[in-house]
Amino acid sequence: MPKQLDVFFTSVSAATVSSMSTVEMEVFSNSQLVILTILMVLGGEVFTSFLEIQLARLKLSKHLPPTTAPDQIDHELTVVPHPDHLDTENGKKPGSDVNTQYLKYNSRRYLGHVVLGYFLVVHIVGSILIFMYVTIFSSARQVLKTKGIKTPTFSVFTTVSTFANCGFVPTNENMIVFKDNSGLLLLLIPQILLGNTLYPVFLRCTIRVLERITRKSEFSFLLRNHREMGYDHLLSGVHSAFLALTVLGFIFVQFVLFCAMEWNSDAMDGMNWYQRFVASLFEVVNSRHTGEFVVDISTISSAILVLFVIMM
């Protein structure tokens, strides 16, 4: 059993998603792993940003005109006044300020719903897929059975840790014990990106899809007025496109260099070409994000380590 100071240190590390630990992960009981999972959820960037949205919406609600309670607004009829409808005396749009304030409030509320839905869908789908993979493939199932780790706990813990970019895995060897399970690695790679650098890109795509489906003015307002929302992860379309290109470009550069220098190294011993391909992709994606690893870092060349440091 780990000492109290070690447990406290690991708990703080989980809450701050820094993935530093002074003890091996397998010494933790199932209930302790569940607690670490909760701490990683609370410390994840997406969840904390969701709380930020709720606090900002609460603050905005205090400045709404008292004529109508926010919850009594007919959201179906909330529209932005037409710019041609001007007051001839003062040149202002009648009721435009009130409508805009309510629309901004509702848009922020919708943004909170989208972020929460995004968060839940990724975690639920990710956990189910990992659980199904481990259940179907005996090699992965045998690893957990040997180590005494429950499959549901492993599935949820790994999904939460990966999405939050914490890097904790319930095994002592991190993902090295799953280096032959390329399917599992491929399931984790999207979760890494969805919870980190590509989160703003997929958030905007999600809002765009919802706007097309529902035709809600709130979603249109979010897409056009991302700066007014004060949500750092909500970017313009151009900014999101450049971000996606940058992320994919960095991954491609790292992948090419990593394969060129490590393809036949000791770190890749025992793998076929497909397993080496997936392991290399998993490693370079993690270098800028979670810090999970599928090869022994100590066996990687100094040049690649320098590359990882630069990318981090």
C-alpha cells in the first residue's frame, strides 16, 4: 500500500492532470483508481472551461433587464432585430439592446449545453469502445487479468486520463504492455486530440452542425460572435482551420522523423510493420499532449528526445 504522502502527491497530480507519481500505479486499489478518475475529470481543461461558462452566464444574468425572466423567454422566437428597423428619432433599433442581451445570454447557455454534451459523448463512447476492445481481444484482456485490473475501471480511467491529457494509465508500464494491441492505440489517439489541441476545432464543427440542423439563432450567434462569448476555446472559422493544419502538420513532421530514426531501433523490437506504424503515430501524438507512451523512452535516441522537448 502506498504511503499517505505518496497518495496525496498522486491525488494532486491527478487533479492538476500533470501525471506525476511517486508510486507504481498497480498498487492502487479499484476504489482508489475511481477516486483518481474523479479528480482527473474535475481537473480536465474541458470540464473546468464548462464551469467557467456557467459562472459567466450567472454573472450575465444579473445584468439582464427585469422585464422578462430568462427562463420565460420563448427561445424559438428569439431573433436578432433587422438592421433596417431603426427609430427615426434617435437612430437606434427599438428593443435591440434588450433582444441582444437575451440572445447573448441564451447563446452562452447553449454553449454550456454543447460543451457538456461534447464532454459526455466523448467519455461515454470512448469508455464503451475500450471496454468492447478489451472484451473482444484476449491479449488485452489477459494483461488486465494478470494485473488484477477490472475492465470497466480500466476503460473509464484510461478514457478520462486520455481526454484530460493527464497521461495516467492503471498499469506500471503505461501503454507499453499494449504495444501489440494497435486497435486500442488507435482508439486512444482521437481522444487525445479531442480533449486538447483539436478541441476548439471540433467544438466549432459541432456548433456548425447543430446550427444547420436546428436553425437556432443562438448557434448562429455563437459562430458569428465568438469573441463576445469570452470562451477561449471558441475560435473563428479561419483560426480553427489554421489550428487544425498546424496540429496535423506538427504530427506529420514528428511522425516522419520518428519513423526515420526509430523504425529499426530496440524500442520497436518484436513489432511487425503495422504495429510499428501505429506505435510511432501514438508516440508522436502523445509527445505534445498526454504523455502516454508505448515504447521505452530511455531507448529512444537523443535527437528524437530533443524533438519531443521542442514540440512540447
